[in-house]
Amino acid sequence: MSTTTPALPDSAPALVVTPVPEANTPPATLSAPAAPRRSRPPQRDGKVNGQPAFVLHSYPHKETSLIVDVFTRDYGRIALVAKGAKRPHSQLRGVLQTFQPLQAGWTGKSELRILTGAEWVGGMLPLEKTALLCGFYLNELLVKLLARDDAHPVLFDHYVATLNQLAHNEPAPIVLRKFERALLKETGVAADLTRCTGTRQAVDAGQVYVVDPERGPRPARASDAWPKITGKTLLDMESEDYGDAATQAQSKLLMRFLLAHQLGGATLNTRQILIDLMQL
């Protein structure tokens, strides 16, 4: 995504902020978001207040401001200008942190709107160690796969639940697989894993399949270079049952393959860090 932004007005409504303790700083590997591969015509309101939101990523804008990529429950992923947020004594420094539940307000009808309020809601445990890296991985997926101004309230709720699961030290590989699958479902690019593409026959737990990223499962052939997955793994994934070790291993390979297709070759920097550390 180009970082060129439209000219901003000289003044903006006063910000309402509630400071919180300084949170962890995201890894430097998370770059400014790329343009999404899919988009719908935007639906924008001129003024919004008290919207549930999370900061996904932020980057500098002019001398004292930030552009903040925010995931909201009812408006999807939007870009906000946080005027003065880089100033040393700005209260926004303690509010606009990743993984902090916020109520946000903004004004404007262009793609780049003006932040008018940000209030910390609280009620969630902080992410630490591996859970923190997993959180940055979730944010990078959302930045790179969600179109702007495309509401996904179900996915927003799933994101909140996933952060809570990570904070409570639930098994990270299982938590991530469930979120990855939910992300593809909610963005409309996940096939039914219980039926073969073309024939619509039920997937057999004892057979071996490949999953066409655009169509869905089909019986594997010897010449296939795509990951070969048992029918049991596909059925387990559809029912969110990751108790079997083989299901965990095969689902990791399958989701890596499917996400790479949707990303169109874009690199997930945080995932590579996780792979290096824990083979997630």
C-alpha cells in the first residue's frame, strides 16, 4: 500500500483518550500494509463514536502524527490519522497499543479518516512471550488479507476470543489453526472440506486428498505437488477437532499452503519468526 496520503485539515476535533501502561512494541518486521487482493465498495459514515476496535499496526505520518490501521467490529479494517500521537507527552502513546481493547471514534468520509477519540476498555490479559508473537501474526494476517471498509463482526469476535485463548496459554498451534480457518471462511475463500469438488461426494476419512485453493478437496494423484491430506484431517478441521497429532501436523501444512495462495506470494514475516522459534 502506498504511504502517500491526502492532505489533512489544519485542525481536527479534540481527542478523548484514556492512558494505559505502555504495551509491548511490535517487531520491526511488520511493514506498512500492502493493498488487499479483494475489495468491496466502501460504506463510510461521516462521524463515528464508541466503536469497539483494536490497533493492528501503525506507522509515522508527517512529523508528529501516526497512521493507525484499526480493526473495528462494525466497520472492518480502517485507517485513521492520530494527530500529534508522536509528541513526547501525547496521551495517545499509552492508548494506541496493539492487543488493547479500545472504543474509538473518528470523522471523515475519505479512505483516511481522523481519529477523534480513543478510550481503553480493559478486561483482557496481556500477551507475553510466544503468545505475543502469535498475536502479531494474527494482526499481520488481518492487515494483508482484509479489504478496507469491509465489516466482519463474526471475525472480530473470533479475534477477541483468540487473543484471550493465547493470553490463557491455550495450545498456540491449535488456536492459530482455528483462527486461520475462520479468517478464510469469513472472507469467503474457504471451501467445504467435507465434500469433494466437482462430484460433491462426501470426503472419506480413510482416503488421501489435496485441496484446490479455489475449489476444494479432490482425491490425490501421484503427480500432485500440493500437500497430501487424509480425509480424517479434513473432517477434523471442519469440526474444529485438533486433538489428533496427525491432524495438527497436516493442518499446519495445509493452512500454510492455502494462506500462501491467498497472499499471492506476499511474505508473512511474523510467521517466519514463529517457524524459526517453535515450528508453529
